[in-house]
Amino acid sequence: MSCFKGRIICFLFALFGFLSQECNSFGLSSRDTKSSRYAPIKEETNDPLRRQIVSSIPFLALGLPENAAETPAEAIRLISSKTIPGLGPPDVYYPAYFVGKWRTTRVISSSDDPFFKYLENLGVKLPIQVTSESRFVPYDAGKDFQQIDDTNPNNVPAVADRSFNEKSYYTALSQEIDRLYSSSKSMPSMQSINWTPTNPNVLSMDYSDGSSKEVKVTKRSSDVSNDGSNLFSSEFRRITAVPSSPSGIAGGIPSVYKSRVLTKWRQGNSNDVIEGIEILYNEAGVLGDKSTDPLQLGIGGGGAISSLYGGDSKDLADWRSTKTKILMERM
């Protein structure tokens, strides 16, 4: 291979009028360059076209793109190209300026998810503002993110510390509900959370009332603008929830449902401010025979859903959405 590359370089040297001794470093004689056949071009050495072509010789010889990973988008796309069949990229990769700790303010503006409907029945009204901490680390930080000092000396793309972020948000949400609505039933505290950077697709949580939840990413995709100021990601997830039993220990009947989270990030006026929008979709069973649902009712029983999918729409997934505005400020 090295000999082949050497011949290519020598050919280009001969083509553009370089001395034959340049080829000696590759163990080739001037005869190998066929300089008599490819006579040097007699031009001024400061010709702009010639300078441009000659400057590209190393990249032509080595087969490397000249501008590889020179932009945040290219750096992320190079890493994301190592996809896992059926899943997509191994993780969601963020521009390098995400690395560090952030004061994250979430405003949950609207939701028809059963969780928030339950809180609404107890007096908890939306919108709710929740302030927590978030952390992003360099994607090459190593196993278990040991000895992370929130710096990014190599300026590489970042990944989210999903364990830290989930625990911080859940604790802050629980405290906010308890503070504003003391008459409401408290959320169980999080006893443990299991997640490893080497397997970012599985996040498991255990709660004080004996319940548990596992979130497993089954498919993902993402896109980033060329300058890295905007990022969009989508993740499909399978959630397994085990409720607590009446005795307060694990043993309830588990339920499995689908989920999808869409997130869009936008860089603020500096690297210290990031804005985001998140829409979370959870599957709340199927539509079933909901005779009071206006989407299924109508003249002759033909509502909006029935008109789109036919009369038998009871097996369609019943998706519930939660919309959240996010503001991250560097700590």
C-alpha cells in the first residue's frame, strides 16, 4: 500500500515539475516516474491554480477528506455514522459546548398524560416550573465518567449523563409538587438508578414504595445544523413499569408501553445559554370502545378517528403528549 501511495505522489510531483529526487524517499528511481512522458508544465510557480492542486496532493494520495470533522456537524456525523443495526447511532451526540453542568429550568406547559391528569385531580395545575441540574460530558470520557471535571480539552462532541439528569429532574419535580401542593399525595422517592455509559440505551429506576421502571431506547435518530447551533433528536423507547403492591413491596403486575421523545435545542447568545423544546409521547393503552370520546362519536357513530381509519378503531394506540420548554444556563 505504501509503495502504491508513493508512486501516486511521485507521479504528481513529476506532473507538476518537481525534482526527481523527491521520489528517492520512497525508494523509487526517476525512471519510475516516467518524467520523459509527463514533461513538467512550464508555468510560473506562483500560479494560483497550480498551488491549489498541489496543496491537495496529500489528501488525494491518502484518500482523506480535507475538511473532515472541521465543523461541529461533521464531528457529530462521523461518530453517529457508526450505527447499530435496527437502532441507529449508539447515543445522541451534542456539540462540544454542551459539556459541563447546567441549571435547567423546565416549564411543563400542557399534558394529557395520565400522570399529570392524576395530579390535576389532586389540585396540581399546569404549567409547572421545575429547576434541576443537568450534566453533559465528552463522549470519550470513559467508563462510568470517572474523574470528570466538566472540561472538554479535545473539543469533542458531548453525551448526556442520563443517570444524573434523570435523578436530578425527578427529585426536583417531587420537591416542587410537595412544596406547592402539600395536600397532594407525595411522589415516592428514588431509591436507586442504574445506567452505564457503555450501554446508554437502558435506564432502570427503583422507588421507595417498591415500584420500578425501566426505559429502553429501541431506535433513535438526530440531526445537527452545520454550525452546531441547532440540534434535533428523536428516540423511540419501550417502558416497563412495575407498580407497588398493597404491602409496599415489589410484586405488582408490570405494564409495558411505547414512548417517544422529540427534542430540539437551540444555542443562545453564547455558549452559556441553551434553549430547548421537548415533546414526550406515551402510549396509554388503546382507544378501545370509548363511547364518550368525541373523536369516535358523530352522526351515525362516525367520528374523526372512525372516518380516517374505519369503524373499527378500538385497537389504535392511544398516545398522550406532554410539552415542555427548557432553558439551560451554565453553572
